Amino acid sequence: AVERTLSIIKPDAVAQNVIGEIYSRFERAGLQVVAARMTHLGREQAEGFYAVHRERPFFNALVEFMMSGPIMVQVLEGEDAIRKNREIMGATNPAEAEAGTIRHDYAESIDANAAHGSDSPETAATEIAFFFDSNDIHSRG
Ligand code: CMP
């Protein structure tokens, strides 16, 4: 099915100047960027976006990292977009990510892991709404 997913290029990857390189990977996989903006999260926003992880031991480090620099946020649309995006990103821990994936190529650690992608249709809907008004999403078929 055609799906939408929320993708974030995290501060470490933005700092490496590989936004375009990463967009090319999405496009080559048949995913379309249908909404996008650059932002720099404050604490409240970072905590809000990752609220489901609030009780995890890595929560504070995750929030600090996500506030450490600008990020690029986009909605990707296409057949099987959620799974495709996760495949392109590779495993959460870059030490386990397959060659040729974003995290293998650009991530330093499980904390600084270059990219985020929604993990289900339900979280995709919530995460997309966190960053974008429906008027700012432009499907082109
Ligand atoms: P992300 O897909 O953005 O979702 C939550 C983030 O928490 C994850 O990527 C990792 O960068 C970070 N994180 C740090 N430690 C862990 C862990 N042990 N398990 C899962 N995510 C972790």
C-alpha cells in the first residue's frame, strides 16, 4: 500500500553535509519527499517527540543529542514507505547496520545514529502530525 512515513536527518548527519546524499537514497528507492523543513529542536519539542521513550535509560542523552544542532524533517511517501525507509536507514545501532545503509555510512553510535524513521502506520501518523499541518504535505501521485 502507498504509505507516508516521518523521516528525520539528525544533527550528526546534517553536520556532515549529506542531506542531498540521503535524499537521493530515498528517491532512488522510489520514495517521494512530499513535505520538508529544517528546524532546531528545543528541549520541550525533543522531549515531546520522543515521549514514548521517557522511561528509557537513554532518554536524556537522546534529547540532548536531538537538540545539539539543526535537523531536516521530511514526510516520505510511496509504496511500503515505512519499511523501505527503515531498510534504507539500516539497524538502529550502526555497528549492526548493513553496508550501504545510511547508518552504516554516516552514524557514529546508537545515540548519534544519523536518521530516524517511523516504525508503524500509527506512529507515522502521530509523528507526521507533530511536525506538519496537512496543508503543508504535497502528494503528487
Ligand atoms: P530513533 O529511531 O530516533 O528512536 C529512538 C532513538 O533512541 C534511537 O533512534 C537511537 O538513536 C536512540 N537510542 C539510544 N540507545 C538506544 C537503545 N538501546 N535502543 C533503542 N534506541 C536507542
